[in-house]
Amino acid sequence: MYVEVPFAVRLTPASDAPASDAPATILHGVVDLVYRAGDGWRILDYKTDQAATDEGVLLERYRVQLAQYGSAWERVSDGKVESTGLVALRTMRTIWRR
């Protein structure tokens, strides 16, 4: 289990962009909590949103962030991410994405 893990990964330019025109893009962030479960990793991100009553709204709001965290963690850990999710701190609920 790891807490507050900073990461940075280089993103590949879009396949239709000419190589000379595509500057390197670095995605960086901090994974709040990641732990091994079974054959893979689980990632949780803590949120303090006011609108924490609708799980679907929260998951959609952070869908891209969770997907990026999962993809980045698979690259840096060389392991599979089994699921990503949110911890809604105002209601103390864990909401899993996949």
C-alpha cells in the first residue's frame, strides 16, 4: 500500500500529429491511495465535493482523472489496475469505477 504517491509519465502524441509538431507532454499528479488486492492494484482518490450525494455525478466528474491515474500507475508499476474509485469524504462512502 502506498499513500500520496507522486507520479509523472510522458504521454504519446496523437497518432495523426506530425512528430516534429508534437511537443512532449508530461502528465503528473499524486495518487492518494494505491494498494495491491488479489492480482492487481486498486486506486482511490479522496474528494471533498459538496455534491457528494449522487455517486454517478461524482464518477462522471472524475472519470478522466481516474482513468489517467489507472493508466499512469500501470506504466510506472508494470502491473494491472483492477479498479479505481473515489472516497467521498463528506459521506464517508467509497465509490468504485471498475
